[in-house]
Amino acid sequence: MQIMDQITFGKALDYFGQSVGALIIADQDTDTYKALVRRGIFAEILEESGTYKALIQKLWFHFNNSDKGITEDYQVFIPIFGKFTGKNSKRLKLLVNEVPHIVQMMIQPIEGTDYNLIILDELDESACEDDTETLKKVNTIQNIYLYSMCFDLTHDTTSSISLTEVSEDTMNPEISYSDWRLMIANMFLEKDQPKFLKRSDPEYLRSHFEPGHIESFDIQMRNLDGVFIWVKLIFSRMATTNENDYRFVYMVQNIHDTTVSMQATLKHYEELASRDPMTKIFNHGRLETELCNAIETLRTDKKPVSLLILDIDYFKSVNDRFGHAVGDTTLIRFAEVIQDALRDQQAAFGRWGGEEFAAVVYDLEGDALADTAELLRKRIEETEFETVGSITCSVGASSLKREDVLDTWFERADQALYTAKTEGRNRICIK
């Protein structure tokens, strides 16, 4: 008799039960599971019983290349992804004591109940090698696309959901597009959530997308680690011949490194455009912006603000006696001394032009303004400048009035400086 004829259905079931790594029965309704069989690595990682949610999280709701679980915010999706209405087969990568194990998982829902039979078995080394190559490709993809899915507005459904950081397999959980959209909105910064909800709104998508049309926008989104990163959200309406077919592809592209680099570059050029190339403090243009901003601040917040204009006394003689190189060094040192003196103030300090400097200082008026102006004058008088020795400066200052515009405010401070100069220099004047 052939061996095939000797193996009965009962013997086959017995062999199956003696060979698989784990056989689990799970109840979605009561969120419980019981392990009927646990062998090998499954005896280490699985409890004999527990919650179904914890089982789902342990098996595949973690990062693809580690045993680290995803952030708590995303665990709200675990019950949805753990619900199966049909047979399902999935390959998992589990790390046990830092050693990777490739596992085949099969899920068999028991018809007419909320129960699932879950079969787990570790694959051999060749499968592990194949999976390693696949994982390299997945890692390359996940660096670009973190998430993708299809959705149908007509039927309010989602399908082919792929979280590449969790698994290379796509999933088809029973979640409507409407529910998904509201759940995922919490993953964005609170100030950006209205933007996402507007751009993902079914009515917006219907009215703005012709077949084949693609739109994208950049936004900060919480990743599976719980860290906000820059991503590009891409919505693409599938090109079909049916005008009433509203099926879309949605993708999340990781653009964090590129965006951060671009922001740093823009900040660098912004600084170049705002700074005096020699002294490295604000330039004339940036100071004008600060003056205008201060006027707006007074109108909205009623926050007092004052303007101080400083002019180095007899600076022409410095250039004439020591040369322009020493003159430049003197200007640089002058800027350093004043900036240090204003360190504890909310101030914008810059070079207005030549040897003239200006400071916009908030929360400063009256006696406090006079004290600050005198402090700046005295700091310069007491500083020893290289080659030149001692120099002095004159200071004119004025607090912003509600009826002021830029010209009237600056003119009043400039007149105060002129008075300080004509009355003997190395002094302050407040108007």
C-alpha cells in the first residue's frame, strides 16, 4: 500500500497539529485569544492567552525591521486591521532576541462567528534570504513612500492599504473612507488639521479632480515613531471612462530631509539678505521692517516700543588717522558692544548706514528708555578699542506714539540725535 493511501484525514490533521509553530483561536468580539499550540520561537513570544489587540500588535503592528512597536497614536487602527472577513495569508518578520525570523501567517475566519483560526509557522533559511532581499527593496520604497491606499468615494470604501514601515504586504481592512479621514486627521499638527480635512473632503475631491488629475501639498505629519516629519500628501483620481467613477490613489511621500535642508538654505539666504555684511547685525532694510512691525504691534497689542539711534562721534577722524581697515574693525567692535548691552532686552539692533546704528527695543519708554540710552553711551565710553583706544557716541531716542507713522517716529529720534550732537556729543537726548 502506498504511503498516500495510509494517511487518513485524521492522521493529516494530527501531523499538522504536531508540525506548525502556533495554532491560535481568536475572538474579535471579546478581544481575546487562546494559543492551542506554541512551539519554538512562538513559545517565547506568545502567551498562552491574552487580548486579540495585543496579539495583532505583537505579530505585525511594529516596524518592519525591528520589534519596536509603533507610536500609541497609530494603535487606534489595530482593531480595524485585525478584523478579517475572509481567508488571509501574510508573511511576517519577527525579531526574537535580536535574531530575525520569517513567519508565514494564515488566517481562517470561522463562518458565522467572530472567531479566527490563526496558523503561524517559521520558514526556512532560504525564505529568510529571499525576504532579506525583498526587505531591502521595501526599505528603499519606504524612504520615499510611507503610506499608500486606494479609496472609492462612491461607495465610501478603502482598499490596498500599505504601511511600508510595518509590512510590504497590502491590507484591506473594513474601514470607510469617511472614518479613515477623521482618524488620520489627528496625526497632523492641530493647526494643519483643517487644511487636511478641506483637501481630503469628498466634495472637494469631486469638484476639483477630473479623471487622471493629481494634486499634492506639503504638511507636517506624525510618523509611526510619534515624531512630526515633513511629508507630501498626494491625491490622484484614477483615469477611467466612467465620469461618475470617483476612485482615488492616496500616497504619503517622505520629504523630511529635503524640506529641512531647503529650509536651512532659505534661512541662510534670508540671513544674508537681512544682515550687514561687515558687522553681521541687521542691515538698513531689515531695520525698516522691524520699525514697521513695531508700529503694527503697538496698534494691536498696545506694547510700548522705542527707537534709539546711535552715532559714533568724530568717526571720520578714525578713518583719516588710522585708515579704513581700522575704521571697519572699530565699527565691528562697536556693534558687538551694543549688541551685548542689549542682550537682556527684546530688541532688534542693526546698522542704519556708515557709522550710524539703530535699535528697536520693546517694553521700553520713559525713565527706562533714558536709562538704557545712558547705559549704551557709557558702555562705548568705557570700552578700549584696538588701535584707536577710546571713542564716544551720541544717542537719540524716542518712544512710539499711537498716531506715528514710520517717518514721524524716525524723524523724532533723528532730531534727538541731532540735539545730542549739537550740544557737545557723548550724550543722550530723548524726545
